[in-house]
Amino acid sequence: MPQNKFEHAIIVGGSLGGLMMGLALSRSGYTVTILERADSSLRNGAFIRLHTKPSRNSEIERELRHLASSGDNNVEAWSAIQERLRNAVANEPGITLQHHTRIVSVGQNESSAWATSEEEQTFKGDFLIGADGYRSIVRRYLSPDKPFADYAGYLVWVGKVDEKLLPKNDWKKRQLSSAYFNDSAAGTLTTAVMPGIEGGTNPGQRWIGFCWFDHSHNHLLSELGVLKGGIAQHKRGILPFEKTVKQKIRSIYKLGGISMNDTKNRYVTVLWEARAKAGREAEMKAFMTAAVTPSRNDLGNIDYEAHEVEGQPGTFIIYERWENRDALDRHLSAPRMQELVPQLLELMEGSIEEGIRLLQPFRPAQ
Ligand SMILES: Cc1cc2nc3c(=O)[nH]c(=O)nc-3n(C[C@H](O)[C@H](O)[C@H](O)COP(=O)(O)OP(=O)(O)OC[C@H]3O[C@@H](n4cnc5c(N)ncnc54)[C@H](O)[C@@H]3O)c2cc1C
């Protein structure tokens, strides 16, 4: 037990940092109250690799490393680590973890520190620790001149997918615990192979975690006001962005209007012409080239050909045919469009809609 007057710690935030800090303090003899605004459900995430070494640290650090990593130098699901820390906290007599407690202000004087929730409940301790993430209330209190963290320069899309949902041919190519990095113009995609939901480690039983460090939306985020002066604004960040992309896609549908509806069960032909901004011709050509194969692979595609108009470098015509309207709809709302539409708008003159013509097929009666 510490022989000092500080005995009770308040921690704001009960995620990985707050839980780990709480365990470290409790095992050092402090009583701890962790205040977390969220409910007790586990959060989604991608993966983390935790190391069990090194050996010259304190006993508490060794224990906690072992706990967080489950004793292996493995890549593991973020939520698996969170769950293990939560269970350890639940079994730790010195810690109270309180969910549904959003802290709205913190303060301190010579002898104590406190946090007040939006329900106006005040939690007092001998000292207070901020583990409340990137929009920290505690940081705002301590550094009023720099209340928010800088935007790192990219969005991160994180998640995990059950390997058995991915093509079976690829299962054996992946090694458990390996991380793969793919760089592209849109950023870096990191994937890692980790034990699955039941802890299964055989091909087909595992999770594939992914983190896509995506810097291709920065311009759009600024346009939407989600990013201001290098600081991410807290206004349901991604929602307006999704809405914009969806609106864009919807307006592409709408362009066909009635004639598209008429072709419901027949094949649909789209002729789309677009011109590159001056100086962006080569980039746009590369972009169009990259779009061909994925579009051809979309279900219901009959033809997808990209052309550059002879004598007009930078003017492109795409000729596409789809088995029916549903196939075209599926193609336009494919997840990759979220990324591609804003990229394309950066490269081309005017709007996508202006250049689209839908051709209504007709044939001789016999
Ligand atoms: C959805 C998501 C998934 C992620 N996945 C990964 C991943 O797979 N791998 C990786 O390495 N990194 C990932 N990260 C990055 C992540 O920031 C770190 O891994 C790690 O979560 C940082 O831990 P932390 O405890 O410092 O902060 P956070 O995890 O951000 O935790 C802050 C906690 O404080 C709580 N809180 C905030 N404000 C208040 C308040 N006013 N009152 C009470 N509670 C409050 C929040 O609800 C949250 O639980 C992810 C981040 C997010 C948002």
C-alpha cells in the first residue's frame, strides 16, 4: 500500500487506457473509480499486437502485459483485449467502473480533484486522470490554449470480418498473426489475421482485421466543415459525408429518371462522357483504367469499356451495359464508390451527372 495521502483515483474514460490505468493503480494499492459515458457493450475495432516482454519491468507491469496480451505476442482483436481488461476490472475489489456517466466538467484544488457528470453527480478523489480519448474533457481543462488534438491527416476505417465469408482459395495464403500492408493513392490498408470469435486459429475460423488509413477524403471533409483549421469538428463527422456520397449516387440514378424505370427488366446501356481538368489528364486516365476490372467483375455487368476520344486527350467515354437496372444500381452503390466518387470529382470538369446518357434499347420485332 502506498504510504501517502493520495488514496483514491478518479479516471475519466473506461476504454483500454482507463481500464489499464485503473488496474495498475488498484494493484498498487489505490482505490479507483472509473467513469465511462458509454454503456457496457463491447466496441468494435480492428486489431492490436501486444508484446509480453520485456522482463526487467516491475511485477505489476509484467502482470498487466501478460493480461492484455493473454501471454502471447499475437495480433488480437481490439474487442478481445477490451473484454479481457473489463473482466479483470470486474474482479478487482478496489475498482468501481460506472457506465452511462458522461463527465461534463472537471476541477481541482490543493487537496482533491473532481469530475461532474451531466446528471450533476460529482465524483471526488485525491487525484484525477484523463483517459477520455481524443476529445478529452480533461485535456480541455488542463490545456485551454490547445483544447483539441490535431487531425492526423487521414480517416481510419476499422473493422473485422469473418474469414469464412472471404473466398476460400485465399484462406491458406494468410498466416495467423501476420499483418499485411497495401499502399495505394488513397492511403494505406493494413490487414491482420487473428483468432476468430471462438478463438479458432485454423484457416476459415479466423478474423481478418483491417485499418484503412485513408487520406483521400480530406478535401471533402473540409468542404463539409467536418475539418476546420486542422481540427476535426464533432458534428456526427461521417454522417454528412455519407449523405453527400449517397446523394451523388442517387442523382446519378435520377438522371435516367423515367426511362431507367422503364428498363427494369431489360438490359441497360450507359454512355458516360467526362473531361479531365487541365493538367489532370494522365491521372484521370489512370483512374478510369483502374475502374474497368472491378466494374466488369460486378454482378450483372455485360460490357464495360473505357475509351479516350481520338484527337481529344483527356476526354473519356465509358460504354457500359448491365443485365438490368438492379445490376446497375448495385454497381453504383458498391462500397468502393464511397471512395471513388469524391476522387473522381477532384479530377474531372463539372459533375458526373452531366455526362451520362442512358440508351434505351429497342430491337426489330422479329
Ligand atoms: C471505433 C474505434 C476502433 C479502434 N480500433 C483500433 C484498433 O483496432 N487498433 C488500434 O491500435 N487502435 C484502434 N483505435 C484507436 C484507439 O484510439 C486506440 O486503440 C485506443 O482505443 C486508445 O485508448 P484510450 O483508452 O486512450 O482512448 P479511447 O479508446 O478513445 O477511450 C476513451 C474513452 O473515454 C470515454 N469518454 C470520452 N469522453 C468522456 C466523457 N466526457 N465522460 C466519460 N467518458 C468519456 C469514451 O467513451 C471512451 O470509452 C480505434 C479507435 C476507435 C474509435
